[in-house]
Amino acid sequence: MKLSGNIVDVISRKIFKGEIEIINGRISDIRQTLVAKDIFIMPGLIDSHVHIESSMLVPSRFAEIVVRHGTIATVSDPHEIANVMGIDGIDFMIGDIRNCYFKMYFGAPSCVPATGFETSGAVISVEDIKHLLARDDIYYLSEMMNYPGVIFNDPEVLAKIDLSKKAGKPVDGHAPGLTGDDLVKYVSAGIETDHECFTLHEAIEKINLGMKILIREGSSARNFGSLYRLIDDYPDMVMLCTDDAHPDDLVKGHINKLIKAGIEKNNEFFNLIRAVTCNPVKHYGLPVGLLQIGDPADFILVDDLTNFNILKTYINGHEVFDGEFVNIGIGSQICPNKFFSNRVAMSDLKVKGEKGNLIKVIVAIDGELITKTLVTEAKIENECIIQDIEDDILKIAVLNRYEPANPVKGFIKNFGLKNGAIAGSIAHDSHNVIAVGTNDEDIMNAMNMIIEANGGICFCAGNDREILPLEVAGLMTNQNANIVAEKYKHLENKARQNGASLKSPFMTLSFMALLVIPELKIGDKGLFDGIKFSLTNLLAE
């Protein structure tokens, strides 16, 4: 096969009219020509850090949608399904994409469970990490989010990092807001990347210590606007990623959206493109082509370098997207799961209290994973602490999905709901059942809908009930991305019609159980202080 066009050489940083020849899935020759088609041929795009599970799509369905946007490879952390199903979950992810034309490179999840302050469905031990890192289909140690464990010399945490270094595989980081001596110690342990930066100052401090920064633009956390200057100031130290992207966003675009954003910000073109091609290939040692002779024929055709519309996508010389249709192959179509929750009763959701009680309230921040803490006087009714809808303080509850238990209750501000409840089995990191709502009955019914479906996300307001089932580990579905996106958008609209004011209410809800990111969160064992890294009481002293 031969193709001609304007060839974008990311290694030599030049563009020239030429022709490429492909034999047996590899680029056998690249020749300059005087005349070529008026298109641009360039390496395919790589997402340098993504949790496929957050798309609510199994890997094969995820690949099916992102190749339309020019993505040919991902560096994928199976942390979410590993917290539900352990190594069996990792093997499912690898197996589902194995026979497809897409390059998905998985890491060994370093934090399963992420902390000892919540219940997960599995444990991945030091010995498990050793065996995983010995595998050819495991490329790195996934994000070390237990940064307190690194700082305070937790022997198990340090052993996992040491195993990765001995295996010659990179170690991903996760250190939101970490600075000073603690950051120096974290980096000195051998951790090489961070995708949690939300200010230039934080990112530059980390770069100066040798860390590579993965600029994130996902469905909930959006940091590109704050960090894009790094692309030109530190071009060899930057990669781009989505981290967590929901299906309604994926149907609109993927890494190509970041390229377009960088073009609009006047980033130098080759610095921008290398951040999603050369840099991840070099850092993670990925067998992905960079449009060089002898490389796998992994490339895309785009209309021009301003609009950056994807015309076609090729992986190993196979045309996976022809401008209209996708052909990547078929995934496994199996539905592994682990779900053993008991149903919730109204009495389980009551919170005893008395007049004058001060409570700690989680303050959600739109578009951020971090939260704040509000101490305020509780609203009391019938000797119970209840929601204060006028002040936008709602009840939030988390229920262990792996064994019978009682739900943990707390309160949260900034969701904006005026009626009903939303719930889901996506609750980072352990993925227990989580719900927020304006009244206990709707919270109860929403949580029970999730339990009966063995996973999903839902909206409930009286008899108005809608659910998107997630039959694979309570996190993903085998359905087509467009169908999932439509159902997901419908649920978000339901929430908004009932007052929800957040950009991504379901994704924000899922991160309220992410204990490793400050400040105040909630898990199935209790309210959690992310600053002190310990459980805390609902009542303030």
C-alpha cells in the first residue's frame, strides 16, 4: 500500500510532500515527492494516562470510538477494575482488546486497595506486583496514589516501587498539591510522572525535580487551560492525557481535542504533537510507530493543521477508520462482576442529632477532584440531622458492595439538586455504592436500583426512575459508545432538570469517595480527612 500527502516528521521536526509505502503492517519506505495529495500524514495520537473504566465502555468499545478521533494507543491504568476484581479484572481488560486493532498498554495497579480506610473487592500484594511486572503485557507500575505511604516509608509501598525499578519499568505518580520536602522525598523514591497538577507553580516545581507532567483534560478535572504553557517551556517533559473521560465527551473527541486546544493557544506545533507521540513512546517504551522507516504503520490522515479534522486512522497498516466506518475487530463480550450488597432500608439512612450540633460538610468544587470542608450548624428534624435543600446541603451515602453492611452517611454542598437522588457503583477507588439526594426515600430507592442491577448509574425522584446498567464489574458495559453516551446524557439531563448545577454530576459524585485526594471525602468505613489521612467524625468538635 502507498499513500501520499504532506508528511509530518515528528522526529526531524519538518513537514514535506512525500509518499509512504507499507508492507506487512510496517513502513517500508518514505520518499519525498514534488506532488502529493493535499492532506497531512502524521503519527497517531496517544493518551498517556487513562482509566478505560471511566468511559463506562469495555476496552474494545472504547477503542471503537477513539480511533475516530485519531487515537491509536493508550497508556491504561486498570486500577478501577483491579479494585473490584483484582488480577482477574486486569486479565479481562487485556483479553478484551487482544484481538482488536488497537494498542492499549496496561500497568500494574500499585494501590489495590488504595487505602486501608475503605473496602475494596481485591488486594494486589507485593508478590502479585512482582508477577505482574514480569509479564510482557504489563508496561509500568500504575500511579502511586498512596503518597503518604511513600513519604512515611511504608515498606509495602516502597517494595512495589523497588520491584518496578528492578524490572526496568516506569513508575507513575499521583501527588496532588504535594510540594517542598515531601515532594522531594516522593520523587527521590523513583516516581517519574504526575497528572494531578492544577497550577503552573506546582507543575514547574515537579519538573525541576525531574518529574514529567501529564497535562490532564478529562470530563471532570480539566487542567489544560492552566498548564498548556508547559508544552513550549518544557517540551520534553510533558505529555497529554484524559485520565477519566465519560462517553458523552468521547463521542465528541479525545486527544484530538487537546491538539485543537493547543493550536488555539498558539503552542508550537511540533512541541504539541510530540507530547502525544514521541514523548509517551520514549517514556513508556511503547511499540508504537512514529512514521519512520521500519516502524509499525500507525498513523492518521488529517485535513489541515488548523482545523485538525481526522480523515482516516491506521494501526499496523490496517485502516481502522475510513472517515465513516470503524473496523477494529470484536472484544470478548463477557461480563465479569462482583456484587454482594444488601438492600438499603429507610432506617439505615437516618443520622441522629440534636439542635446546636455542628457538622463537617464536604464542599464539592465544580471541575475539580479536590474538595473543601465546611463546618456548619446541622438542620434538625425529629431528632435527626437532615438535608438543608435551601442551603444546598444534601445527604451523601456510601454502601459496601462486597459484603452486607450498613451505609455510611455524610453531607455535601454544591450539588444543587432540588429534588430526587442520583446513585452509582462507580465510586473511586473501591467502587462501592454511592448516592446523593434531597430526601432519604429517593436515596434508598436509587441505591437499591444499583444493587438490583448489580451495578450502574441512576436517577430517582419518586416514580421517575432511570438507570444505565453497567454489567461488567459494575463499571462498564458492552454496549456501543453512542448508545451509552445517549443514555448517560439523558441521566445527566434528568439530574439537571431537578437542579443539579455541576458540569458532570455523576463523575463528581464518583470522586467524592476518592479518599487519596484532599480535603474531605467519604468511604464505606466513614468520613475521611484527606489532610490528616485518617477517618474523622461527622460531628465537629
